[in-house]
Amino acid sequence: MPNPLFDSLFGIHAGKSTTFLRLPDGHTLTHQDFLETAARTANALTRLGLTAGDRVAVQVQKSPEALALYAACAQAGLVFLPLNTAYTVDELTYFIDNSGASLVVCDSRSEADLKPVAAKLGAKLETLNADGSGSLSANASEMPSHFATVERSGDDLAAFLYTSGTTGRSKGAMLTQNNLLSNAQTLVGEWRFTSEDVLLHALPIFHTHGLFVATNVTLAAGGSMIFMPKFDLDEIIAHMPEATSMMGVPTFYTRLLDDPRFTKDLTSHMRLFVSGSAPLLAETHVQFEERTGHRILERYGMTETNMNTSNPYDGERRAGTVGFPLPGVELKITDTESGTSLPQGEVGQIEVRGPNVFKGYWQMPEKTAAELRGDGFFITGDLGRIDDDGYVHIVGRNKDLIISGGYNIYPKEIELVLDDQPGVMESAVIGVPHPDFGETVLGVIVPEKDTSPDLDAMHDAVKASLARFKHPRKLILLDELPRNTMGKVQKNVLRDAYKDMFA
């Protein structure tokens, strides 16, 4: 096969007049329409002088044309680098420089700011807007609707995804064609996707969840997507009767549950709801099942690996867990110091190995060597355990581990107690500097609407459940927790905000 990723995800749909994208305004694109747009875009890219292996940095709004740019890069053998639309010019400068991007594609509103950056770094600059307009689209419109797919191997790079960079500079995870393709094909089987599926797609496409999971799975199955620019509650509710499946982050599901229009009847046509990118509260699981009869399927993945585990499609989808390792993926719990495997049930660092695991960090051999072992196991940085039934539990990030007076404290253990208290919507437990203990425990509480949780009662509940060294020294009420664009709580922001509390 000359280009495994393109041929298996896109090329197999050549000539198909079946719908691929359904837009909220009623417009549709067939698979063939989409492929022709991708081919014109690929021709425009090569006309700019780009050749196989060149990097294309993309910071644009979600649109069919933006998705076609991803397909075009795959077809032309280019390395696709999607970038968060919230990144500033300073942040973008680092990504463009570090990746050595040959081309930057941005919204027209950013052109004036990025033009000198691209020029300084030797990159070309094109524009692409949310409505499909822009210089890249204009150039592509004049190109042929056929493009000779560039030959690539499964080990060739297909994409860069930069890590969030909460500690130090962001690292560019190098993902190969096989990394992306193997994961998509596995998920099609595990989640029972077919050509009859219609995915409600409201995720951003600069992230692995919306692009390499939701989109690639739909393409591999030959299904279609209701392709929304962003999560809009009214639009989601309006289009849900037309869909069969949805992938989202926890906030999608909590917002749906807050709306009385979200009912069992509304979801009667659905067969699957998937959640990821951040932990789903057990309460949300329960409320969702009570309201709709559906049990949300939670899974576990990350930038460097795409998906590693999943709760079963058939069988118990256990709240508070991320299920079992996917077929072909090995997962083990190891000691953070020695790297030796730990007995089942013990907490340690999660390591994974499989065809989904990335090739390494771009131009960072030391970081690669530190996190990607010689035997292929990747040290995820997540702490977890495997229970007696084989379900994987995520306890937290290694960097979130609190060491107070020499004791290791796992925030998740305390959060579970706090979340279970009356009037608490969610909590976040962090370690902050303390003059005597090195670190001490701080609990941040988000109350339910129109409630005033009893903090003294919460302290009592923790005292009754957990050893003294795990007790929060203080509990703080906040209206909401800081989150990134995928809904993940930014504990680094909380640690920075409260670092001087006990100084």
C-alpha cells in the first residue's frame, strides 16, 4: 500500500456519493466532494514547494476545509501539526520554530501578527477562515480535483502533536502513519462503528480526541459526521435525533444533564456516548444513566499514544475506571523509582506499549530516552492501579503526587471523599508548599448550584475515612475549576494561585 493512512482512511471512499459531513445549516458533503477538496488542497500545497516530510503548522477554526487540509497533508506525505486556536503569537512562534514548519496556515485575523514570525523563521504563510475562505482555499479552487497520492510507509511521520507544556517547554510528539491508523482500526472494532453510524462531532480538531479518534474512527468505518463548529447546547439537542453516537468531554455531558430537554426520548436513536480527555465524575455516570438509560463509555488516551484503554462496549462500563487495555496494547503498573512491575492493586506509574505509541519527541533525544524505554514501553506520567477484575483506575498525574512529611498522598483518594459530600459538585486536591512538611494538602471545592457546603462536615468526613496525613489543611470554595480547552482541570494553575498560602 503506497500510503497506508490516506489509502485506508480517505482513499477507500473514492467515488462514493454517500454523505460524509452534515453541517448544522443543512449543507452536506459526500465522501467524493470531500476527497476532491482535499486533492485540490494537496495540489495547492505542492505548488507552494512543499515535499514529503515537510511540516505544516495549522491554527484555524474548525471547518470542512480545515479537515480537508488534514487529508491533503496525509495524501501529500506532509506532517500535519494542528495547534490550539487559543495559543498566542509567542506560543505559536515556539511551535513554528521548534517544528521547522515550512508552511503556517492561520485565520486571516492572525495574518498580520504571524506574517513577520513566519518570514523570520523561513516559513510560508497562507490563510484559511471558518467560512472556508482564505488564500489557501482560493489557490486550491484553481487546482485539479485529482492528486497522485505520495508514497509513504507506515513508519513515516503523519503528525506532530505538542504536549500541553505545564512543566517546561512543550514537546512535539511524533506520530507515525501506523500509530494513527492502528488505533482507529482498533477502536472501530471495539466500539462497533459501521458505515451506518452518524457521529455528533462537536469537539475541536486541533486535539487528538476530535481529530485522531472521532474523525479517524468515522472515516475508517465509512460513517458520517454531523460536523459542528463547537459545542452548542441548542444545536446538539436539535441534531441528536439524527445521530447514533457522540464523543465528548465531561463538560458536554454535565451541560446536557442541566437541560430539561435532554431526555430518554431524545437519546432513543443513540447507541453510544463516549467520554474522555478528563475524568468523568461518578455522579455524572449515575445521573446520565438514570436520565437516558445509556451508560457512558469512558476511555483513556493521551497525546503520545492516542487511546490506550477502554471500558467494554459489551459488559460493565465501570464508573471511576477507564476499562481494559485495548487489543494490541500492553499496560503495566511500575514503581516510579525502580521501574519494576508492581503487584495487582498497588498504585504506581502507568506504562504502555503497542502500535499506538509514538516515535519520540521531535529534536528532544534526552526527553525521549527518559520517557520511552528501549523495550518500547512509554512512561505515561499517570499514576494508576489495576483492580481485581482487571479494570484500570487513574489515580492522577505523577507530577500531582503530594509528598507531605515523607508520605506519598494521591489526590484522587481525597477527591473521591470530598466529591461524595452533600452540596459538592466537584473538587480538586493539590499540594502546596509548607515550611514544616515540604508540602501540605489543600482542597478546592466547587459547590452545586444554590448550595453552601458545610466545610466543617467535610473535614469530619475526611477524618473518618482517611489517615491523618492525608487530611486537607484547608478547604477553599471556588465557583469553578480552571480547565484547558479539553476540560481537563489545570492543577498547575491552582498550585500557582495558592503557593504562598502557608509560606
